[in-house]
Amino acid sequence: MLHSGSRLDLVVVRNWLAVGNMCSKLPAFRIAILGMLVAFCCDKGWTQDPPANPLQIRRDKILIEAMLRLPKGEVKHDEKTNALVRRFLKSTSDGNVFLKVVEHCEPEGAAELLWDFALSNKATDSTMVQAIEMCLNRKGKGIVEKWLTDNKSADKAHETVAKIALANHADVASLLGPLVVDANSLPGVAAAAGQGMVRSTAGQKALLDAATAGTLRGDVKTLVAGSLRKSSNEEIAKAAADVFPLPMSKDQKPLPSIDELAKRTGTPANGEKLFRSAATCSNCHIVKGFGKNVGPDLSEIGSKLTREAMFVAIVDPSAGISHNYESYILQTDSGDVATGLLVSQTEEEIVLKDAQGIERKFPRDEVEEFKKQEKSIMPENLHHNFDEQGLVDLVEYMLALKKE
């Protein structure tokens, strides 16, 4: 008599599997044997035991091996078989095996399983992209869409967005499209989405349409300009030449496109020197206690922006102004004009912080005009203070500023 969970179970299962292998020259009989093996184990209730011991895990592995040898169309999709497959997927640490089992066995809720795997630490860069593609192929667009909506303002979300962008699926452009027009998307997220969209003709057209309509975020516009001007689609390339002007370098020559600059390597030590001197960054930003507290603290900026987005932030600061760091202009009834970051406002007063980090208070009843500016308080053309290599060095330094 067999007892579930015993070592004898494993012997029986292996013997059945061996019989199936011996029948390799009789495919129909081999399939029947393997099918009977899986059915027998499911009927015994062996697939419903919790994976509390090594014997259960080993038995699951043998049963999954048997199922993988069955033609895909012969794999059952009943409750017991699904329980076995899902439990095995939960226990395995091999990403390639995980994807193989899902592809062959098609367990219930496969799209959700694939997305959860893609976000887990079990996935490598390669298996993550494969899992995303498989998820989308199983009508998982809504799952990915919800995650993007919920995480567009989350730190490090750009890393996942970049992997979604690499997936070979027709839905990618439409999934990323909302991120490049949404002011609430973090700069790194919007940048990763823009970079992903330029990889397809559909994405390029969507970017061009958004830019023409005036809805494309400024930072994304600067980022994708070079790629769209070089599009293999002549119609897109021609339109992009008019819609996306080239930024200028220190000597008033066209600056290389952002994607070209991003391919270069720099020296972080030189970048740090520029950050504290010619680039004037430390006049407004703090890095690990050094600098002035005017703009955002950049001590962990390398964890939040992609290389490309970092170039955009320097070359075109007004293109992607960080939330809560928008510049405001104020005029009093006596004619005084002030600009700066909004510190606070009440019914009694407005407090602005200027580019020197000085907070100024203005009684509300003396303010004649008060509005948000489209321009960043960060000076434009900072990259004119040094050469192209200096710009690359500065970005290399800032990318190294990550959370410890």
C-alpha cells in the first residue's frame, strides 16, 4: 500500500517515468503512460499536499518533468493539475524553467504569474523581458497598465519601464504612451518610456503626434529628438527635423543628440570638480552635505534618473522641472519683482526661496500678481560653461550618486 509523502512514492513515480522513456519508439503509448502517471498522482491527492518537505518538492519536480514530455495539447488543465504547476512555479528558482513550464502547461492565471515573476528577484534581465512578452501575449496588458499607473512616480520604476520597453509586443507603444505626456511621471520613468517608444514606428509616430499637439513632456522631447530625426521612416524623419530643434554647444555648434552623448564614457572625479566649480551645481544643490539647499538634494540622483534623462536635465532644465521645484514669479503693488521656488503660501503671506537660497516673505495683500513660470529656476545653457567631455564627466559623476 502506498502512502502519500513516502520515499516509495518517488520510486513508483520514477518507475512509471522510466517506462514512458522506454517507449520512445512508440509515441502514442509513451504519451498514454505519461498521462496515466500524472493522472494517477493527481487522483492520489499527491499534488495537493503543501510543499512542506523535500520529498514533496522532489515528487513535484518528477511530475512536472513528465508533463513537459507530454505534447502541449495533452496537458490537463483541471484544478489538481493547476495546483501542482503553481506550487512548482512557486518553489523553483530557475527562471528559464519557470518560463518553460508556463509556456508548456499554461496554468490558470498565467499572465499574473508571469508578471509577478518579472518583478521578482528570481528574474534576470533576459528572463524578465521574456516574462513580460509572455504576459502580454496572454492578454496581460491590463496588468502591466495598472502597474505603470500605480508606479509612475515610484523610485526605480524606470528600471522596470526600461524592460517593458524591450518587450517585442505591439502593445508596448500604447502602454508607454501615457507616461511621456503625464506631468506626474518621474523624469526617469518618462525618459525610459520615451526611449522605448522610439524603437518602433508606432511609438515614433505617437511621439511625433504628441509633440505636434504640444502634449509631449519637454524632457522627453529633448531626449527623443535625435532618434526621431534619424528615423528610417522618411516621413517621420522629415517631420521631426521641423518639430525637434537641435540644442547648441558652447561654441554654438549643434550639440550631439542625447542618445549619442549617452554612449560616451566619462570620469566621475572630473565631473565632481565641475559640479563644485564651473557647472555651479553646488550653488543650488546638496550632495552628501555639500552645497546649498535651493533645488532638490542630488545625493541619490543616480538611483532615480537614467543616463539619458540626466543629460536632458542639464542641457534643457526647463524641459522636465521636478514636482515641488517649479519656479514662481511675484510682483508687488509697489513694482518689486521676485522669482523663486514656492516655500509656502497662506492667506496672509507667500514665501519664495531665490536662487541664492534666501527665503523672502511677501504679505498677501501687497501681492499684485503671482503665477507659476514655465522656465526652471535652474539656469539654462549651463553646459556652455564646459566642453562636451566635461558634460559627459558631469553626468558620469551624478550617475554614481546612489543610495548607500
